[in-house]
Amino acid sequence: MPLIDAQNLYKIYDIGGTKINAVNGISLSIEDGEFISIVGKSGSGKSTLMHILGLLDTPTSGVLKLNGQEVSTLTENKLAKIRNSQIGFVFQSFNLLPRTTAIDNIILPLKYSSIPSSEWQGRAEKMLELVDLTERKLNKSNELSGGQKQRVAIARALVTDPSVIFADEPTGNLDSKTGEEIVELFRTLNDKGKTIVIVTHDADLAKVAKRVITIKDGVLI
């Protein structure tokens, strides 16, 4: 059974009376433990597809299953619960709370989970160790470099032990050396069994994945 199974997904936007097919009949399956990149130019539909697969958005039509459960028709409350427990996100802009310490940023998703509060500190410290940032745990995020912020964001994405991590242009705001370090961290996480999906327009970044999916005009090519 695939971890993610998408069948005939459509996402249609009505903009000023014109229908735009951002995702146009995509079928795709992702197995547990895969490392995939979804690549395409700006406006190709790759971010819309990621938002649907990551339960941040719902398809106009089609069927989406996560771990065998159909999720395409669930309410926003139910989607939020599944998202928080089974999906981790890493964004280009980091999305950290600026005047909050690294460890408190990592703890944040745990506050919305069913994980007991007695475990929060230990889990967060373990994740900081995993991304090699233990010595920065009490630094506020506005005191960290871009690469350190992205490591905190990755640790935050991992702290609930999700089934899959979606990374949207994760090296877009980083210099090339720091970007390579973040890519190496994703490789290490995948070697440990974590399913990773990177969404990017950068062909070089896409190549680090074990499977590359190209999207153009809302269609897989």
C-alpha cells in the first residue's frame, strides 16, 4: 500500500470567470521511504500539487489517500489533525517565530499534538542534536544564520515523527554551500527511512532525489 496514493486529481480556480486548471488530472503514488523531487517552472502547478498532497488544500475532484485513509473529502478540522501528526513541512522562508528560541520553535507543533507535554523538551532536544544545533538551542531565531534557521525548521518538521516531509524550495534563500549542507541533511534523513518530497524549480536540487517527477501546465510529463 503506497504511503500517498493520488488518483485523477484536479484543482480548478475560477479567476474572473476564467477557469484555470492548476492541477490537471494527476495520478501519483509515493511509497514509504522514498526521496522524490517534484520539479517544474514557476506556474507549473507544482506548489498547488504539494499543497494538496500535504493536506494544506483540497482537490476540486479526484481521490487522495494517506496511509490508506481517504483524505480528499475530510473537514478542515480533521485534515489539520492528520497534518499535524503525519506531515512535516519545510519552507523557503523558514516560517519560524522570530523572537522565540530555537527549541521553543521546535516544540510548537507538539502543543497541537496528542504527545504528552512531559515528552516535549526531550523530543525537541533530540531533534536539535539530529540537525547539529544543540549549542544554539537558546538562541532566538532572529539570531541565527539562514542555514541554522532552516535546520531549526527541519527539526520542527521532524519533531512529531511524521510519515512524510514536504520541502518547498528548501534551499531558495540559502547560499550554495549552505544549500548543499541542507541537501546532505535531507539525504541523511532519507537514509534513516524518512519519506521526503522536495518541490523545486532548481534542476540541480531535484537531482539529489532518487525519483524526479516533472510537472508542466498542471500535468505530469
